[in-house]
Amino acid sequence: MFLVPIKLFFSDREDSEIILQKIRDIVYNDAPTTVVVSIKRRLPVNETSHTLRAITNNQIHLLDICFDNVRLLETSYDRKMGENPASTLIYTYTDPLENHLNKKGMKFICLESDKEIIITYGSQYQDFDKFLPTVDGIVDTFRIVE
């Protein structure tokens, strides 16, 4: 998991109430931006339930189970993760475990021989575009070396 550090900036012109409010926002409301890599090994099976489309549909179903107010914005099957074909999901949601914050997320899903690889990126809605180039760089250069 990669976490974006939270940096506080205080000005000499800010009084103690403004500084205290910034700290409260960080502690109670500001969930860090996260990127989580999940790799699941499975036995080599040639079942249709193990296609990229089937795994992507399963991930959509899991989003509805884990979060509130999930709204799928985009589903794409033209992405690459390293050299392998991948799908992408972009969605908005509220996280019941983080004060029901409005968030935006993205899943990169890849099926490589006997491995299911999922990279999940999530952040507060307003921060999503700010960190997206970094996450894209992670996905574009992702390799598994065994």
C-alpha cells in the first residue's frame, strides 16, 4: 500500500483557532490517498468465470457490497498493465468506515496466467485528479518478477 503523506501548512497570520481547525480536519476528516495492490493466485483453470470481463464484473459487485452510494462512471477494457491487457473501473462512493466521506476510486484489473492482479486507487473526490498521474505511472511500469 502506498500512502500520500498529509502535509500541514501554517501561516504566521493564522490564529490558534484556524490552526486547531486544520488539525481537526486532518484527524477526523482527511483520509489519505491510497493505492493498494492485490495479487491473487489461482490454479490454472480455463473456465469462462475467470475471464477479465468476469473478474471486472465481480469487482463491480464487491464495490456495491463494501461501500455506500457507488456510482460507476466508466468501465474500459483497453488498458495495459505492463504487457498484459487490463480493465479499468472509475467510480464514486461514500466510505462508511471513514465518516461517509465522498470519494472517487479507480481499479485496474489484470489477469495474467494464474494471477489476478488488482490495483485500487482511492482518494477524496477533490484530490483524485491531483494524484492520478502518479498512479498511472505505477500501473504503466508495474511488473511481477518471480
